Amino acid sequence: MCNRWPVYHGSVMSGSWASSPAVRRVMQGNRSRDTKPEMALRRRLHAMGLRYRVCARPVVDLPRKVDIVFRPARVAVEVRGCFWHGCSEHGRVPSANRDFWAAKIARNVARDQDTCRRLTDAGWVLLVVWEHEDVAQAADRVAKVVRSRRDTIPPAAGRKPQLRTGNESC
């Protein structure tokens, strides 16, 4: 049976990538969803009248989830952290455990590029919002794309098209 948890030998941790138990605790506290930038964007989009799925798989054969998904418009939104996704403006590699982090961030960037390619091939638009972006501007950009695509995308097979009267607010 495989032991997934690190084993402590005195103050040394074996089986873990963390450089110390303190670093491990900090990293375990990092969330994969419902982060502050993501929640701020979601609140703003909801206030604009947009409805969406959270932490959902937009394409069935995509082996990963996206932060915000607008299925009828086929728009996916990823809210990316500068550290984790290698932001060209604010991303940096820590000085401790440098090789591990450089490789980890490179894998994240490669996965992000693969996600973008797969969604584009499936007819989706992927919008990337960086944590340092202004929330109001990002929400306006997302809303504009969602609203422009919502009425131009044909309904999925087996679904009836929605009739629009022009009186809808979104």
C-alpha cells in the first residue's frame, strides 16, 4: 500500500516536496478555488446579471476544471494567480527550492496552454483574468464577450433555442 502522507523523522519530513514543515503548512492553506480574486470577479459578474457555473468542466473530455463557465455562450474564465501561473509582470521563482518551483510553474504554464488549445478546438473562448487586474474592467470584458456570443452560438444538440424578445437585461 502506498503511503501518501509525509513521514516525520524528528524535524525532518521525508516524502514531501516542502522545504520545511512550516512551508508545507503555508502551501496547504492555498486554495484551488474560491480565492479572493475569483470571488471578487464572481460577485461583480453576478451583480451584472450574469449566471455561470463554478469550478466546472466545460468540455466533457477535458481532464480539468475551469473557474467560471458560461455554457450557453461557450465562454470559460480562468482567474490566474501571478505566482502559480508565471505572470510575466509579477511572477517570480522563490529562492528556496528553486529547481522544484521553476519546474512546477513551467508545468502549470504548459497545462494552461493545453487547456486554451483544447477549449479553442472545441469552439470555446477562454478568457484569462490575472489576480492583479482591476476587477471592474475584467468583469466588463467578460460580460462583453459572454453577451456577444450568447446570441450567436447555436444551441447544443437536443436543446431548444431560446426565444429572445429584446427586453432581457442580459
